[in-house]
Amino acid sequence: MVLVMEQTLKYRRGYESDSSVIIVVARYNSPLEAEIAKNILACAGIPSDIESDGGPAPYNYCGKIRLVVREEHSRQARTLLRIRE
């Protein structure tokens, strides 16, 4: 089940070298769905990451799985993910 977020969740990564704003563009119940969405974005040239409450991908999926992109790519990413539905 794909859950495209209408509400924007913004946060900054905690790395000194990367202080870009990160947006959660979708949430998934399945790691497979998240990986498919990540690949769709990659084909469009949009870098993304998968995160979960259990830790970094790919081995600690538990809870909701979030697909995140940099703020400047969020609008295009949401558009592409809506087309997929």
C-alpha cells in the first residue's frame, strides 16, 4: 500500500557535511514497495533514501518505512509517485 504524504515533514540531516533539508515524500508498509519507489525516482534522476524506525536500510526494517528526498526534489518525486498509483 502506497501512502503519499500530503503533509510535509522536514528535518535536517545530522551530518556536518550535509545540512540539506530532507522531506518525507511517502510511507510504505513493505520494504519491497519502498525499493520499487526508490528505483522509480532513481530512473528519473532523483536521489532518495529509505529510512525506518528500526534503523538504516536495508536490514532493519520495522515500523513505517519512509522514502525521503532533498527538499528541491520533493515536488517532482511526489508527482512521479502519484502517477505510479
